Amino acid sequence: MRLLTYGALCLWLYHSNIFAAAPGAFIPAPGNPAGGAQFVPVEDDEAPDIPGDPSGGTPNEIIMPLANNNANLNAKESSDFTSRGPSDSLRSRLLQLARMVENRYKGLVASPLKVHNKLTNTKEAPKQNELQNLAQKLSEDGPVEVVNEQTRIWMEAFYITGKTKKIGDVSGLADQNIGVLLGAQVASETEGWVLGAYVGSSTGAIQMDNDKRNKTKQAHKFMSLYHSLSLKNGFRYDLVAQYKPSVQNIDRLTTAGDVTNGKKKSAAFHYNAETSYRMKLIQGLSVRPNLGLSMSLDKIKAYDETGGSYQSNHYYESNSKTCEVYGGIGFRHKWKGEGQKDQFVYKLTGVYEIGNEVISKSPQVRQKMISTGMESKSTSPNPGKISHYFTVYGSMQYNQLKLLASYILTLKRYRTKHNFGFKAEWRF
């Protein structure tokens, strides 16, 4: 009985092709009163599930209705119904049914589709358009997952300690600062760009050498944006912009032996632009010369001292600006661990840079004794216009996790600073 039914189906397909060219009135497909192509021909055994509400759901539920609503495109993919009439719409359904029967009874009899094609000397239904192929792929494999190996979140803890020597009549000092930064970045591995941001805070203290009662407690906040672009020929540039508000609680010993206290607030803007060029030497070893420009603008608000009897001062608002040009060279060695299924990647980097402070505008600070109204001026000496920077850092990466430890030594004529950092990074 199955074989008879199967043979009848083949014969019907043959005759349907002969009479398909007969003109006839167009009849809209069932369930589509507008007359658009509702059925999407696919090369699978079953038609995809078409939801009634495309307003939400999986990607497949959104893309399939978009393909179906394009009536002209789907009509060309299935048949030219404007000239052939309703028989082609029905024949598409029968071809779909024939494929289902062929797969179920494969090997028992000859394929009705092949018999149909030989008799009519026509080809099978055309392939799906690209949008339908995408929808079919989504229905088979589920939603598309976009993976970007350069997307990262990171956290860095740092500790800074410095020492400034006595300059003329101005006492030397020792300072320290400890803080943490939290950041995230996105990037394009193919195009080479990186865009990131980070925020952070730190606390610290300053101790003057001449008397322990001359001291400062300070707190800083950081808000930064950074961007870089690496080209395939080895060139790269980096841009950084940072806003850093600060609060300092300053204790000052007066000539009368009293200790005054003042709350000093400031806001600093830092900008840095750098370009570099990487040259590969031997396997795993590269050298990178660089040239950069760094600028800082610092605005200090006016404030009053309290607690110092008649020697408390009022400090006027002041601004300062510095600009440094620097250049240097760095070396990096990169290697991988052996014998592990998931290999470790190690990097060791050393950099030397020298900077010249070409602009240093720190005007004298105006102050007025509150009790008498007597005004005076004071100047903070520059610890040195030439700076030497020595940087060493090493990193270890294991799958998505990367750990980095760094040390930066800054040397000026009257100042030495040590910067220690430890960074943990997770890559997606």
C-alpha cells in the first residue's frame, strides 16, 4: 500500500508540472489574508517554527518573521506566483512532503524528487537566501554567542613611598600613599583599538622632617579614561585623561608653638599622549622605543586655618601647571610554559625613560593672617626638572586570568619615589 501511494505521488508531481503553466486566479496562502508568502521553503525535513509574536524571544523567533514578511524575496525563492498561479504554492508543499517521505523510506524505492526532476528536466527548489540560512542556523545551534577575548575587567592595588630632600630653607619630607583601582576595557583584536575606564581611591600621609607636628593626611580619588591603537606595522599610540580630586588635612606648627589645622581641597587634571614602535628581535624578544607628552593642571581652592590662636592664615585660591616631554626604550621577553595542557604565558619587561619638565608654572601662594590682615607669599620649590624613570614588571597569564606585578623608580635631583603595584585581570 505504501509503495502504491508513493508511486501515485511521483505520477502526480509529473502531471502537476505539465499543467503548472496554465493561467489561474491568485489565491492567498492560508493564514495570510494579505497575500504575502507565509511559508518559507527550507532544505530540511521540516519547516521552521514561526512564532505569531515577533516582538521578543530568541534570535530565531525574531529573524524568521523578518524573512517571512519580505513577500517579494520569499516569492522569488519559492516560485513566481504572479505568472504561475496557485499551483506552484501547492507544489512547494508537496515537494516538502516528498522529502519527508524520501527520508523515511530511503533505500526502498527510487527518490520521487529525482524521478520528478528527470521527467520534467527541472531543478529542485532553489536554496534559501542568506537571511533564511542564518535563521536556520540559529534554530539548529541556539543563540549566537559573541566572544571577545580582549574584553577585560581588572583591579590593581598600589603603594607609593617617596622622599624629598631639603631645598634651601624648606624642610625635607617623607610621604606615602596606598590605594586601589578598578577598571574595565573593551577592544577589537582585529582592528587593534582599546577603550577603557577606571576609578579608584587612595589615602596617605606627609611628614615634614623639621618637626613631627608638621604633617598632612590626604585622600585622593581617580576617574580616568584611556584609549590605544596598535597598527600591524608596529606603531602604537596611547591616550590617557584623568580627573583627581583631593583633600588634605594639614597640621602646621606656628612660630608661637601653636598647631593650626586647615582643610585644603584641590582638583587636578592629568593628560598623557604617547607613541611607540615595536620591533621584534629574536623569538620572544622585542624592543619598543617611545616618545610622550604629559601635562597636569592643578586648581587649589581657598581655605582657612583654625586652632592657631592669632597666627592662623587664610590661603587664597591658586593654580599650577606642568608639562613634561619624555622618551625612552623598553625590552620585553615573552615565553610559554612547557608540558601543561593549558599553557602559562609569561612576560618580563624593563623600561627606561627620561623626562624634561618644559613648563613649570607654580605661582607664589598668597596668604593672609586672619587676625591682623597682614599678607605674605610662599613658594614651593621644584625638586627637579629632569626625571629618570626605571620600570620593571612581570606578568603571568593562565587562560582568562592574568597577574601582573610592577615596580617604578623615579629619580629627580631632590626627590626619590618608589611605586609598587599588583594587578589581577580577568579576560572574556
